[in-house]
Amino acid sequence: MNAKKNIYVLYASLDKSLAHDLLRRLQLWEKEFNVSIWHDSPIFPGQQWKPQNLSRLNEADIFLFLLSNGFMYSEFIQQDEFKMIIDKYKEGKAIVVPIVLENCPWDVDFNSDDYDFSFKELPVLPEDGKPINKWDSSEKALAQVTDHVKRMIAPATEDGDAELSQENIADEKTDEIPKEQITLNFGERPDVDNAPKPEDSLLKEAEERRVKEEQKLREKAEIEKRAAEELRLREAAAAEAKKVAEEAESNRIALEEQRIIEEAEAKKMAEEAERLKEEAKAEQKAEAARKALEEQERKKKEEAKRMAVEETRRQQEAAAAKRRAEEEKRIAQEAKDRREAEEQREAALAQERKEEISGSETSDWTDREDVEQSERGTTKKRIGIGLGIAALIALGIVAFSLFNSSPEKPTPTLPRTNNATVADSVQTTESDTEVVSENESISQLGIGDTYSGGLIFVLDPAGNTGKIAYPEDRGPMPWESGNKIHEQLGEGWRLPTLDELRLMYRTIGQGADNSGEFADELYWSATPFDTYQARLLRFSDGNASYHYNKGLATRKFLVRAVRDFSR
């Protein structure tokens, strides 16, 4: 069995169609003649050609060059791979077969430092170097090329060679008889017995007929073989066409899948861009909300600061009012003491006068009554003058308190009136004493005091009117129940407004000393937030930003009722 031969086909990219047609024909012989048909990427114009498997160039026995303008003007003929193939040819290690596809300068000389080479020194296919594209039928030209290649790779024992050998043998056998006859005719003496006989002539004619019949049979077998070969080639071509169609369909499917992938990727990128856009919008919205919250907190702090300043001012006013009340109380006490001293002195004087006039005549009674009336008139005038002086002093103290409200400065002391001067001018009735006692009781009220069943958390400077808070919490309860708290505590008690809750927080709640004993919880207010919600205040920190649905029976919070009072 002959060693396997390797055929390597090289062609330009512009000749791909014709090259594939030739390759299909050659690949039909791979099993029959034990050969391998190799080909690589085509040679592209203006580009370096690189084999995918360099070892095949070293192992190839026959190189088929498909010569065209694209091949001859390519970079390949200047590359080391081309020189390596020519070196193998020069060394007798490979066969180079040039196949001319079109008119091109294939007969040019290749000169190098090592050798000179030209395709003219090789047998060029098709015969006479006629390009395949100049043939009437490219099929005939390719058939001639493939027949030549087949003769190169077919072993000597193939049927074709055997048939030729047998034909030569038959011809030799046919020629042997005349030769022997000639030899015999010239080497021996003629003998009558050896003369040709009619039977020999008949045998010779039969032999000739047999040879002709065999020749016809061989020709018929060759024709049938060629027809079978052509049928096989057509079937192979159809199979190859089907394969090409399937490859084209596979390529189309692959392109469609690639298009779908690209569209999906583009859609994904668009969705990602939209997501980023939405995130940017959300971030902007969150930033705006954060700034709004910061602004709200800033306003709350400013409001708290303002309220603290206001509370400080109110506390200062309350302290000033308390000092005024204490001063008024002290003045009233001093006036009372002076009145009592004057009354005692007046009583003593009266007793002396009574004793002086006890020995006088009864007839002088009328004159003494006139004198007493005159003295009483004088005493009333003196009392009026004393009260006027006290009023002026009180007005001065009030004015001084208004213009100097600092709690650290001492209140000026009222100068004492000379008892000797007004001793005879003070005489008080029981009604005057009752008025002073009532004013003294009112002036003693203050923030946080218990009055009329509640804790005072608002009081006017005169101490006549104010507001009181119920001494304990009620609830938790819904807003509707809190709004009817008077049904539980009695007439006058009501749900406080948000401002009243704030006042309670600052005066009797956690904002002060928490004398009202408020819990660190939310408290309902009567102030609405909108149609369906009411405002609340949290007494743990005075936060008044809460608002909840006031119509839900399940929404329950504490209630601290308030009531107005007046004296």
C-alpha cells in the first residue's frame, strides 16, 4: 500500500468560488487514493498571508497554485512561506503544480539570493497554459486539471494502469505469432507439414475478433465508469451545494441571533440609561426633599428660638408682674399698718377729748357735735390726701418696672409717711378693708398655682383673667371623645388649641418644671391640620409637627382639658 500523500491548495480571495469547485472534485479522491486535501484562508490583496497550521506546509507533498492577477500581485509571493515552498521543490521534496485561472503575468521570473525561479520551468495546467476562463466550458478545463492530478496521485496498480498493461500484453501476444513465423520462415527449411493451414487462419480471425470484442468491452466499461464518475461528481456537487445552502442558512440564523442579541443589548443599554435617568431624578427629588426638610428644621429652630425669646420675655414680664404684685401687697400692708396706727391714735385722741368735755355742760352738746363733724370732715380730707399719695407712689413703681424689667435690680423702697403728719387724717371703713383684702388675694395668684379646680398656665398682668389646665390627663381616647371632654369633666372644660398646648408645655410642662405632670406622649389639640386631620403636640420635646386622622376611632391619644377663668 502506497504512503498517504498530502495536497495543499493556495488561492486568492477573488478566486474563492473556482477554488472551492476544484476542492470539491479533489476531496472525492481522499479515501479512494489515500490522500489529504488541505487548504487554508485565502490570500487577500495587500495583506500578509498567515497559515493557520504551519506544520501542514512542511508536510505537504503537492502544492497547487491557482494563478491569477490576485495571486501574482499579492504579498504572498514576497513572503517566507512562498520561498519555503519553492525551496522544497528545488530540493525535490515537493511538487509544485501551477494552474492558470486567467490572463496574468504567471511567467515572470522570481530572483533571490538563493535561486532563480519561474513557473515556466514547470508543466502548467491546463495544457498549453490556456487560462480556465478562456475555455468554452470551465467543467472541461477542471476535468483536464483533475485528470492530471489524478495521474500524479494514483498508484501503479490501479485499474486504469492495469488495463493499459493488459492491452500492451495482448498486443504483444498478437504480435508474437508473426514474429515466430518470421523466425521460423528464416531459420528453418520449409516443410510441407508446417505450411499454414485453413484452421490456423480461422483461429487467427477468431482471436482478432476476441481482441476487438474485449477492446469494445473495455471502452464500454470505461464509458460506464466515466458516467458513474460524472454521476458521483454531480451528486457530490449537489451535496456540496446543499452543504453550502445549509451553511448559508446557518450563517443567516447566526446573523439573526446576533441581531437579536445586539437588539437585546441595545434595549438593555436603553433600559440602563432610563434607570440611571430615573435614579438621577429620584436623587434630585430626594435632594429637594432634604433641602425642604432642612429648611423646615431651620424654620423650626428659628421658631423655637423666637418662642424661647418670647418665653424669656414673658417670664420677665411675669416676674415683673409678680414683683409689682408683691410691691403692691407691701404698699397695701404698709397702708394698712399706717391706717391701724392712725386709728389707734385717733381713738386715743378721741378718748382724751371725751374726757376733757365730760365735765362740760349739757347745753354745750350742740356745739361739740358741730366740732366733731368738722373734725370728721378734716379727717376724711386727710385720708383722701394719703390715698392720693399712695396711688402716685404705686404708679411710679409700675412705670419703673415697665422701663426696667431686669429681675436682678432691686425694687425701690416706698418712703414711709410721717405718722405724726397723717395721724389725724386716716380713718377707714369696713368696706374699704374688704376691697383691700380682695385685691390682695388676686395679686397673690401666679403661674402653676392651683385655682378653681385646675393649674394656672395663663394669667393676665392684673391677675383678673387667665386659663387653667385640668390637673390630670384623660385618655388615651379618639379625637371625637376629646372634643366632648366637657361631658366627662363638666361645663366649661374643653379640648385645648395647639397654641394652648404650647403654652402649657412652656409654663407647666416639660418646657418648664412639669408641675402639670404631663406624660412624654402626644396630646390632641382642637386645631385642624386639614379637613380630616388634627394637630398634636409631643410633650417630651414640644414637637408640634404631628397630625393624624381625627375621624378614626382607633387613633387614640391623651387629652389635657383647659378652661378660662375670670375674677
